[in-house]
Amino acid sequence: MNGPPLLDRRFAARPDRLRDIRSAVAEAAGRLGCADRIVQDVVLAVDEACQNIIRHAYRGLGGDIVVQLGGEPGRLVVRLIDFAPPVEPARIVPRALDDLRPGGLGTHFIRTVMDDVAFLPPPPGAGNLLQMVKWIGGAS
Amino acid sequence: MEIKEEAIGEAVVLIPQSRVDSATAKVFEGKVVAVVNSGAPRVIIDFSDLDYISSAGLRVVLVGAKMTRAPRKFALCGMKPQIREIFDVSGFSKILAIHPDRDTALSA
């Protein structure tokens, strides 16, 4: 992420905060000049990733999620930082679409609508850092 | 969350309002399961008042569809483009009955 992010906020890791997270992400992505379709994709990916953090990383016990969004030449970068125990990325895989258990479909969404998804080394004191990148053409 | 309900002939139409995400999906699931279990021959979910749905909401739709046994019918209609896109991304568009509007869903 080049320079300070357009969005850098800490949210409580609770389902009732997802609406505020979506609004903040949509506003920041809009400020980057992204098309509506791209904004919708990024909002969906962040929402699904935060749901997974709440449900699987924190196991519903609560905590915080730091949401960062910024622009680099030709791409939008989102980073989600949590303070839960480190996850094992190999275990986070999409499941069959008709599998009714929660979780796998969200991972499918994230990988479908974003161009690059990776866990990076988290900053000191954090548990996990998920980076998601969306190519946005000429905007930065 | 608010979910409107209308009875039209043999059909029950559910109209979820605003958004279905992981914070509201349990309420949505309770309503869908109750209506499907009521034995209505045709259950339609009209998405025309919905602005956002996440995987938690889609899971509820799939639960309703899987609970419905022929000759009863379970159908969806009235999706705004951003809602339709989420169904397309999920692959659910290929396995669920999706109609452009309520009249089409009622007559299918």
C-alpha cells in the first residue's frame, strides 16, 4: 500500500458492525474513483472475510478487526488485521457450492471477486493479516 | 430485519427488506423455514426490496430450496443487478429458479 491508507479503522468483530464496515469500505473505494461494480465486489469480499474472522478466527468470542484500504497504481489494496490466534491458510478453502455449512461459500466469493488474496506476516501484536487486491485499471 | 409476507393464491411471497448479512440471516432463516414447513405449495422470495445479500443469506436460500420437495415449488424473483451478480458469482443461478419479476414467478 503506497502512502497512508484512505481507510484505517478499527471495528469490533461483531456481526452487527458489518454494516458499518461495508459503508466505510464503499466510501473509501468510491474515493479512489472505482466503478460501482468494483466497489460492490470489494465490499462483498471484505464483508465475507470479516464474517470469517468473526466466526472462525475469533470463534464468536469478540475482538477487533482493523480495516485498511488504499490505492496503488492500477490496483486497490485491502488489509484486514485481527488479533486472534494465527490461522492456518491451507485450511481456508472453498467448499462445494451446495454445502450448507457456513463459511466455505464466503471463501469462494472472496477468491472469485478479488484478483489476489494472501495472508501476509502480521504486524507485531496482531494475529493475522489478510491482504486482498483488486485490479482497477488506470485509477490509483 | 423486516420480512414482509403476502399470500397470493396458493403461493406465499416473502419480501426481505434492506439487507441479509450474517447479522440478520438467522431471522431470515427462521422465516423461510417456517413458511416452507407450513406446506405452502409455492414459496417465492421477492428480492425487489433487498439491497445487499452475503453468503449467509444465500445459505438460507439454499436451505429453503433443499427443504422443498416436488411438486411444491421454491422460486426467487425481483433481483436488483447487484443481488443477481452475487447469485451468479455463487453459481446458485444455475441451480435455483430465478424469475425477473413476481408475476413471472407466480405463473411459472
